[in-house]
Amino acid sequence: MTYQESIEWLYSTQMFGIKLGLDAPRKLLRDFLAFPKHTCKVIHVAGTNGKGSTCAMIDALARSLGERPGLFTSPHLVDYRERVRVNGLEISEERTAELLTELRHMVSTWENHPTFFELTLALAMRHFRDLDCSLVILETGMGGRLDATTAVPADVCVLTPIALDHTKWLGETLEEIATEKSGIAIPGKPLLSAKQKPEAQLAIERTANEVQAPLSFITEPLLGYSIQLPGSHQRENAALACEAMNAAGFTLSYDIVQHALTHLNWPGRFESIETHTILDAAHNPHAMEALVTTWKEQFGDQKAHTIYGSVADKETAHVLEILSSIVSHFHFVPINSPRSLTPKELSQLVPHIPHTSHQSVAEALKVESPLRLITGSIFLLGEVKGLYRQKKTHPTAQ
């Protein structure tokens, strides 16, 4: 298959939906020779907010040490290949097509077809193995205990802050969700957690106690370093990343950490894309509180013309309530998802804030604003970045 043909086939596998469980991904990884080599360390990261940033920091620390890290994250913003990187470089189109062609042939007769996410994980792990990665950093897709990434044996397990997330799949309470996410814990292997709310902390402690995983809570931010990503919460992510590297047996120095954190690049996290335009993928209350705090740290009392789009979610009203404190005018847009809320539906949630409904993101971007914030669904950020790059985005549900 060509690259385009292989991507079209992969995207067609979304019809198999989301399947939580480890038997299917284990079989796929085994048959595709995609488990890591015995010399390769694995750091597995779960949580609700800060997973991507923490993974990016671990990756940057590894590269500063001269290691060859493989980084697996999801979802992507613009290009599918963003999900799979070695030494900071995205997997090539040629390599993607080659591996997807092999995968398609291998699973063509399977009774239970692998999902989009499982296939992407297998592609990534095989790529990391073939390139002799010395460290693999895995970001969970959803949850933890039954997430496909948990089929990969980890040396260190990491939990970023946990909040209500994917309640349809993971449970209705913070305790239930923390139980699912802490399910990545492995007997005898270090389990590191960011500071958590009491009910989440208790659930994590119960899991660690049950599986006999050494548990540490990293509650103090990393101070004394410059960090490329704005926001005080990123210092907490950085502390977690450094402790994860230490737990995996890597020795860090001040210069290594400083070099990594000042050369860090993680799109969509308070990212400045042009003068006075900020992109941030805050889509739940916990993430939006961090965004608002960072905004006030950077811009004081200045308020923003805000382009916002979201999928249907019972938390949207709360998210907009938090966001409203830094908004002078909302510009509501639809997003490229069947679950998109309409601009009219969004405007009804904050009738007290001046707002305009737009038929498209492109239309909203034409409105000149002295200070602009673009936030909400990651689908929205991907579409915006695609428009700036003049490149069509191809979002996924996984």
C-alpha cells in the first residue's frame, strides 16, 4: 500500500470501536514481534491532565542524556505520524506504509479485528524495537488497567493528576476513575503519582498495596529551572518526569535537566502560534483551571477574544464558567466531530458574556483580535494548526 492507502485502511478500522482489554493487544504485539527488547526500559504514563506534557519532558530528558527514546502519544493534532517519534523525529510516511501493510496482511484473517488504537500501538512498538530504542515512553489512550498500552511490560508507572474523565467507560466517581488509571501498576515496579485529590490518592494507595508496587507521591514542583512550557503546573509535571527518569535508572544532572526543559516543544499547551494568539487543549474543568491560572500569570488582567469549540459533554457548562473569567468575547465554532456542540448550544451556556456564533473555524479566525485564545477540543486545535499550515487535518475518535 502507498502511505495514503495505508492511512485510509487504518482509519477504516475505527468502525471496530474502542475495546478495553489486554488479551487482544498482547496477541497483536506478540505476533507482530513488537514487544520491547530486554535492554529497553519502558515508562508508562496514565492520568487525566498533563500526560502529554509529562511524556514530552521524559522524552526530552532522555534525549539530553544521549539515549534513543521512542515516544508514543495520542491523539494527534494534524498528522497521524505525530503519535510515533524516535529521538524527536516522527515516523516517516514510507515506514508507516510498510508497517501498516504488514499489519493489514497479518490480521486479515483474524476473527476479532484489532482496533485503530491497538494497531497504532503495535506499529509504534515495532518501530521502536527495530530502531533499537533504549527507552520507550507510553501515554495511555484511555483509563489504564485495560488500556492497550498496559499490555507492554513497564519498568516505571506514572500517574499525572486524575479528574473526572471518560465516565462512560471508567466510572462515575473520582475514586472509580483513579482505580482504573492506577491499574497500570505492576508488582515490584515503581509507581509514581502527582499530587491527587484525597479520594483519588486513596484509590491509588489501595491499588499499590494490592499489587505490592512501591508508591511515591511527587507533591513538590521542580524549582530553579527554566521551562519552555508556560504555567506553574508544568513545574509539577517536570518534577514527575525527573523522578520517573530516576526511577528508571537514569542519572540526571542540573545541566541535563536544564537543557531538556529549555528545548522542550509540546504543541497545543499554551502554545503561541503568532503574536497575541494562544492555543491550549483544555477540555475539562481541571485543565481549564490550569489554563486560566497560566493566562493570568502571563497576561495579568487582560482578557481574550476566545475561539471555542467542543464535543457534547456534561462538563462543558462548568468548563465555560471557569474560562469566562478571562474572556471579553466568545467566538463559538463547530468542530470536525459528529459529537460537536453547535455554536448556538454553546452560546446558551454563557449568555452573560458577549458572543458571536460562526459557521466555521476559518470564519472565526478572520475576526481581528488584540489578544486571542483558542481552546476547547483537541479537534479544534488540530483544525486551526492545519489551517495555518495549509494542510488538511484527519482527526480520529481514538
